[in-house]
Amino acid sequence: MNKITSNNIFYFFILLVTAVTLNACNSSSSSSHHNNSSTEAVKPTFKQHWGKGFTEVHRTFKNGLSFSDYGYQLEPDWRLTFLSDDSVNIYNPATKTWGHAPILFDHDSIFNIAWSYLRLKKQTKDSIIFQVMKVEGRILTRDQSIVYMTLYSDDYIKNVLHTNAESLIHPSRKDSLFVQQMVKKANADTSKAFAGRQPATFKPRNKLCTINRKTTSAENKKESGLLADYLLPEYDVVINNAYEDFSYSFTVLADEKGKLFFVRSINFSYAEFEARTNKTLRAIVNGYLTGYLDVTPASTLGMPHSSIVIMHVKGIKGKKV
């Protein structure tokens, strides 16, 4: 097994900042994107769809895949009804409620719909395709706008395809083959480890150890927090009756067989203490965590694979349980 490198952890953190997903932006920034040309483009209309319900059935990257190289899966979750060219009734999957949201035309077939910038790529009587426009500050970054959404009308899904949205929303064969290759690489070389669609899980073997996963609170689920939950799961671990009191945070690799390996500390340490600290952390992983935890490895599309997690481990000396 090849040893994982610190660069592997670095790209996970980079992805937390750069991963592509819907960008919710304040609608007041719309004015900064208008075309300065004296010739105004013709505003597209959704009139043929007024009063019709639409459900998103596919969300993919430009290459047609719904999975990134880091294991991040795009998931369709938009449901909306066009009330006019100026507003929609849209479903909020977080609160499971419907509400009105504005439609603002910007330029070049770009709309701000429900506070997200989308470019209309194609519409037919039964479908709509949007390109998700990535926004940095007040600037649209076209070269990073690589996500596409496909919505079908509810009538088309029910009466023409004779199915339901849940049946249409699933990874494609192309996705399955892509993930299969990722899994093969990650299990042959742990530096290729990636985030699992189902993250690694841990169960204490005895009362000397407790472990709980840290997640972004429901009322504060910002994009960065959700990505962190997905790509780098964090766990709080308490070891009772430890050899001494300690508190460390570090990354751990859980391989496809559930074996744990220390990767690196995420606490600040002076260079002269780094080797000693790493030796201690490696002993905690090989001793306490390996001895006290049953590990179910991460998996994607049912295939187990290596992944990285963050552990915040606290040792309490001499406490009996």
C-alpha cells in the first residue's frame, strides 16, 4: 500500500473552497453584470411554461458526469413552477416548504432565479436546461461555470415517460464506470483516496470510548459547511482511562477494509516537535482508535474505498466508566 502524502489532504481543503455547486447570491448584485452594449439582447421568455410544474432530474458537470474527481456528487433538487417571467414558486428541500422567489433577467440569457445565477441553454415544451453560473464577488466566472441542470415538466414525467422523478434521479452508467475506476485506484494507492457518498462510520467496542460525528447545524447550513461535512467528515472522540490527559486533532485514512492509518496533525506545532508529535499521534491511532473502534469504510455506489476523516481525540486520564 502506498503511503498517503500531505498533498492528498491539501487538495481536499482546496476543493472545499473551489467545489462547484449552486451559488446563492444577493439579487442586488445583478446590476453589476449587465452588458454595456448599446444593443439590448432580446429577453428570453418562459411564457410557454407558466403554471407548469418542473422537476430537476439531472445535474452534471460539463463532461456529463455527476461525480467529481474528489468524490463529490451533484444532486438534482430543484422543483419549481413558473408563475410569470418575473417569479416562480419553488420548493426548499431543507425546510420542505414552497415559497415565491424572483426571476431577474440579467443579460445574454442569464437569469437570477431564486437568488442563483443560471444561463438558459435550451428549452422545449417539456424540458429546460440551465448552466449554473459561478459567481466570485460580483463577477460571473464563465470558465468555472461547468455545472448543468436539466428539468422535466411534471406532466412529461407522469404522462409521457410514465414514471416518477425519483426513478429518473439516479447515477448514469457513465457515472458508475467512472466511480468504479476511482475506487480501483483509491484501493490500490491510498493517495487516491476520495470522499465517500456514504462516509466511513465508527462504532465503539466498549464504554471506554465514545465517538460522535460533527455536522453543520441545520439552521446554519452554508455551502462551505455542507461541503466540509461531505468531503472531510469530522468526529469527536473521547478516550476514558487514558494513560494521560491529551487533546489532538489530526487526519486519518480509513481504507477499504476498515483499517486506520495516521496521516497528519492539523494542530500547530513547532518544527522541532513535529516528529515527536507525529509519533504520539500514530500511537493513538494504532493503539486506542484501532483497538476501540469498529470501522465501516466509506463507500460510493455500493463500492467500499479509502477515504480521509478528521479526528478530534481527547484522552481523560484514569476516569473509570
